[in-house]
Amino acid sequence: MRTHYVSFADNSVAINYEEDAHQRLLEYLFGDLDSHETTEPLSRLHLSQADEPNNMRLDQDGNRLYSGDCRTTLARTLVEKTLYALVDKDDSGLAFHAAAVCAGSTGVLIPGKSGAGKSTLAVWLVTRGFNYLTDELVHVPLGTKAIEAFTRPINLKKNGCEILENEFDIRDTEERILKNKRLSIVPHRLINPTYKRLRPDISVILFPHLVEDEEHRLEPLSKAQAGLRMVECLVNGRNIANHGFDQVSRIVRDVPAYVLHYTGFKTLPGLLSGILPQVRA
């Protein structure tokens, strides 16, 4: 039995595994995160071979989470359970459901609920010269504006995959992408081969609104509007004093925030170049 530790925000989760194939999957999913036990692990998961050939099984504290041969579903379940354990009781910072990219010292926070278009916008920005940080979770230590990113492969739903087809040639690398009917899990280095592990401060907050048949526009938000939207994306507010409102208010007081309404990508350079001059046409 071997153990892989996933460390994030001064917490860790232990994943026990048995086979080299399990180790390769763990490196695929968590290879950009620290892998050492910083504290007593908050949770222990167990990755093993199932009874059927080529099947894998995932358990947590004696409970079966997954058993089958779909690597995509297994990978998504494993990441979701790991993330939940890492931030569920965290009180050292604000954990946002958000994507993030950066260009130099400019950190772009992209908060939003599932389906808002976070991953799609993050990938598009990466194809325009930004460095990928995460498409899922950002931890901001209390009293700071620093982006601590839970870096994982990019998760694109079916409609979001269009950006890969239009912006990036994946024909020679499809064997490295995990797919099922609803999701593609894409190693971010296929799009961002010069990835750097960085910790920039938040410079701009962009709330994506990816919908069909709507005029593309960039809508500035007041501090109050931005604060309310940020709190909606805060996943550990119950652990923070005053449910995180004071910390969120401190961030939005200094950082401009916008809603980006978009359905495609042709107009984005014109919309975003005013607030993100690093965007390449």
C-alpha cells in the first residue's frame, strides 16, 4: 500500500493506492500541487482495483464512492471529494469557486457557479497569453489578496470544448484527454506548455455569464454588487468570522469587478483589452 498526499491551504488529504496505474492517475490529477503531509490528513481515500478487469474502485472511510471502468468519472469524483475535504473546515482563508489566470503580476479571478463559463473563459485567456492557474478553486489567505490556486487539469463541459476545436489543435494529443459524454478533462500544459506556479494578487475580478443569443458586453459592478456576487461563490464562509463578509469587502474595495456577458470569442479582445491590456488579439 502506498500513499499520495494532496496538500493545499495548509491542509492535506491522504490517498492510499496499490498499483502503478493508480499512481499515474494521481500524478495526472494532482501533479501541480504539493504532495506532503502538512498536518494530520483531513480525510483518507482508497484507490484500488475492482473485481472486474480494468475497473477501478474509490472508497472513503469505508464508503464506496465509485466502481467501474470510466476513468473520467473516477477522476472527477476523486478530485471533488479531495477538494471538499480540503476546504470544508478551512478557516485560514477564503475558498472561492473560481477559475484564475495571470499575466505577470496581474491576477484575474473568475468566480462563478457551475455552468457560468469559468473554464471556457480561462482557457480562452490562456490561448491569448495568460498563465493558467486553476478552473475550480482559489484560496485567498485572510488579510491578503493572494491567489492560491488549486491547479488541476481543465474540466470542460461539452459546449466548452468548442474553444479547443477552434483555438488549439488537439489531434495529436487526444490520448491524454479523459472524456465521457458530458465532460473532457484536459491537461492544462497541452494549452499552456510554459506553465509557471505563481501566487499573484487579485488585480481584476471577472464574473462570466456564458449564454446564447445575448449581446456581448462588459458590465462594471459597484463594490456592493461585487461583494454580493463574491459571497455567493464562497464555499467556506461558515468557517470565517461574519461569514467572510468583512474579508470579501476588503478585497472588492480595492479590486475592480465586472460581469462579462458573452456567447463566443470574436468580440472578447475588444471588450477586455481596456481592463486587461495583456490580451492578445
